[in-house]
Amino acid sequence: MSADFMLDSGALAALQRDRTRLLALVDLAHAEGRTLRTSVVVVTEFLGYSPRALRLAGEYVLSRLSVSPLAEPRARRAAALIHAALDDDGRARPSAIDAIVAAEAEARDAALMFDGDRRDFEALAEASGQLEIEALADLV
Amino acid sequence: MKRRAVASGYTKISATLEAPVVRQIRERTGNVSGFLNEAAKRKLYFDMLRATADELRAAGVQRDERFYQNLKKWIHEVDARQAARRQKARQARSR
């Protein structure tokens, strides 16, 4: 079984700005049968904060993704991940959206590519124990 | 696999499958028609990804090769770790 890709808002914003990387991701996903995924809450964050000039490019990127809805069990799991991340050493402060996309990736065994606060995502991965994460910056 | 038309737009199928295949279908979907619908959706999705790649290339976009290779290496490492975790979980269940 091969892992799908889960993207956070930061990763989407990076792909929105750089179509050479979008093409690389699309090519790999197609070649290996991996779905590009995100969570519905990321849609709000990503489109909501897209600069006006990039909104169309944002819609283009988003339309290539499978968007998961959010139900209460996933929201509760995200809350549990935040609790564990906060309790761990108190330095990470993952947002609700980061935690929801992390919980979604965890539930689907998807690999989460992010371009945000590394400490927050590392704390969420630590809390999960099985969440696979990678900063987009480390892949370029 | 036998196919039999039952109504306009639908085809009924019957198939003899090896037990492990049936078990995998049940584990993944809970029902066979759900599995077939899922397969059709996946095919459409990957057709769309291919069309997107063609469209980007037609617009003159060149793939970031370094990103592609790093992405591929990472996701294969993820697959390997997940497979190891699943095997460990299976072994723990069978004990």
C-alpha cells in the first residue's frame, strides 16, 4: 500500500507560486497512483489568505486535490494531538488547522508535506507517534 | 468475470475471485459495488492528474527535477516505514 500526499496551507501556497514543483508533484502522484489530499479547513485558510493576484492559481492547485470533510471524531483527535503537543515541552503551539490536517494525514496513513512552523508539525508528529511529515523546504 | 445487462446504464457482474482478493476488497470497502465505484473515481482522478501534467507542459512548464527526486525518495521511505509498522502490528495481533 502506498501513502498519499497530504498538503498543508503553506505547501499549497508554495505550489501556487511555483508550477515547476506543482508539475513534479502531479507527475509523481500520477506515476505512482498517490492521491493529493488536503482537509476542508485548509481550503479556507489557503484561499482566504491567498494574495488577490494568486487566487486563480490557488483555485487551479486546489482543484487537483481531494478535499476531506471534517467530522467530529477527526476534530476530537486533532484536539488530542494539540493537548499532547502543548504538554510535551510547551514550546510548540500548533494551530487548530495544523492539527486537523495532521489528524487527517494520520487517519489516512498519508504523508504530510508542510511549509509552516517546523516546531509545531514536529510536535504533532511526536504526539501522533505514526504521522509522517516533511518540510517542503527540505525537499527542494 | 461474467457481465449481464440489467438496466440501461448498469451492468451486473459476477466473478470468481481468490479468497485473499475477496478479503482485501472486504477490508477496504465493505462491499463490492462500493469497491467498483471507488475504482472508477480513482481512474477519473488519475486521468485528471495526467491531463494537468500535459496542460502544464503545454504551457512551457518544466518539472523541478531535484524536487521530484527528493519527493520520490521521501515517499518511498514513508512507504517502507509504514509497511514495517503494519507488519509489526500484524505480528502483535497474531501473538
